[in-house]
Amino acid sequence: MNSRFLSYALAFVAALALSAPTDANAHKVHKVAIHVNDSDPKRQNMALNNALNVNKFYEARGEKVIIEIVTYGPGLMMLREDKSKVKDRIAQMSLAMPNL
């Protein structure tokens, strides 16, 4: 298994595990950061899929979440207007998910 994929999966599971519902957390706003350090559009789309899944998870629970996609190194290509292979998807998601 690819170590990057494993790190994404572990980060996602940890974020979900740390956000178990309790009455004290009913009005809490959860914060999730998803990092992208790869220029491969498949990996960039995987990060965007994770953002959608996190959003659906918290919406289903009636809780709020702020999701940030953090890019660095080769991952910066996903945000460049002239080089991004996922720019249209990012634009659609940002309109549909103001918390992204």
C-alpha cells in the first residue's frame, strides 16, 4: 500500500474518531485539513473526494465542519489557473460547499 494513501486514510479516520458526537459537541464547529503534496490529478481528486465525504458525514449528523485543502510542493499545481487539472471541480465544489 502506498504510504501517501495510508497517511491520507489515517488522517481521515483520526478526524472522524476524534469527533464522536456528544451533547457538549452539539454546537461545536469541527475543523478538518486535507493536505495535497502531489501533482497527480488522481491524488488531487482523492483529496477532493475526502472533502466531500467529510462534509456529508457531518451534515448527516447535523454538525458543522470547516474543511481546508492545504497544498504545498507539487500539490500547488492543483490551485494554479494555468496548470490545474481539477480547477473546474474545485470551482463547482466551492460554490456548493461554502465551508470548503
